[in-house]
Amino acid sequence: MHFDLRQSARVLVSCILITVFTLPPSLLAQTHVVSPADLQREVMTATRARQNDIDNVKQFFSSKAAEKVLKSTHINPEQVKAAVSTLSDAELAQLASRTGKAQRDLAAGTLSDRDLIIIILAVAALVLIIVAVR
């Protein structure tokens, strides 16, 4: 008996090809871990959260006090409001949290007008700096 390497290689390749072509494609296909419906739901939730944050920050800058402070320091309020939309999700969420806290503190009477002016200027400067750096 003589061992033929070529013949063995042919038999091996034939077996592999037969196995690959006889298996159903569903066994070879990768299944998705996340369903498309779950993915769409998560995207919609993130979109709603981002829009809510944008609305909250724009509302903060639309207040009479904020517009007065921005105009007195020669900062265009519309430019700041437009720049808010260009922030990343994380930056926007953090900014919305801070402006919400400032609004609650002002409503509760724990902030003075001077404190509010400082907060408005700091937030506006932060927004403009982030947008300018990009």
C-alpha cells in the first residue's frame, strides 16, 4: 500500500465542500443579538431625550433674565441657542442638568440675580467654546 498525499488532500477538500454545501445557511448565518424593533426603540428613546435636553437648554436661554444678561455682555442669544444643537449627547445632557438645577434653585429662591448672571455667562461661554473647538 502506497500513501498518496495528493489523493488524501483531494478527499479532504471534497469532504469539506460537501459539508459546507449541505448545511442549511441558517446554521452558518450569524444571528442578531438585538432585534431591529429593540434597536429602533432605543434610537427613538435617545432621540426624544436629546430633543428634551435641547428644549430645556434653549428655554433657559430664552428667559428674560438670560437674554438680558447675554445682550449686556454682547453675546448673541440666537447664536448660543443655535450652538446648543451642535453639542454631543453627553455634553448636552450635562448642560441640561446644570441649567435645570439653576432654574430650580432660582425658583426656590436660593440663587441671587448675581449668581444667575454668573451661571448664564458660564454656560453660554461653555457652549460657544465647545462649538468653536470643534
